[in-house]
Amino acid sequence: MDLTLAEWHKSSRSQGTSANCVEVARNLPGVIAVRDSKDPDGPKLAFSPSAWSRFITGLKNGDYDI
């Protein structure tokens, strides 16, 4: 998948020295892309908008809390 046009954004809550940051690109048609902010040239994940929405809803609901 070509992500060269991706516009990557990091949460304002992730600013500073936090080592656990991801960046999200939502400007691509039909795809939400995610990458590790410490390794921008490394692997990326791609989600459909509906899968991303379900994931975010699960986060907000605490479904992934360990």
C-alpha cells in the first residue's frame, strides 16, 4: 500500500518524552493508517474506517484494558 501521501498526526496528549506514541493518518481514501512515531520508516498498519471506529469505541469502553 502506498502511504507516501499520508498526513501523519500524533495526539496532543502524546507530546513530550513519552515513549509509547503512535501516529495516525486519516486523509487516505478508505484507509486509516497507523505507525510507531519512534520508527516512522518502519511497519505500518492499515484499517478500514469501520474497523478503526470499532477499535476506538473499544478503547473508550475499556475493552482493551489489561
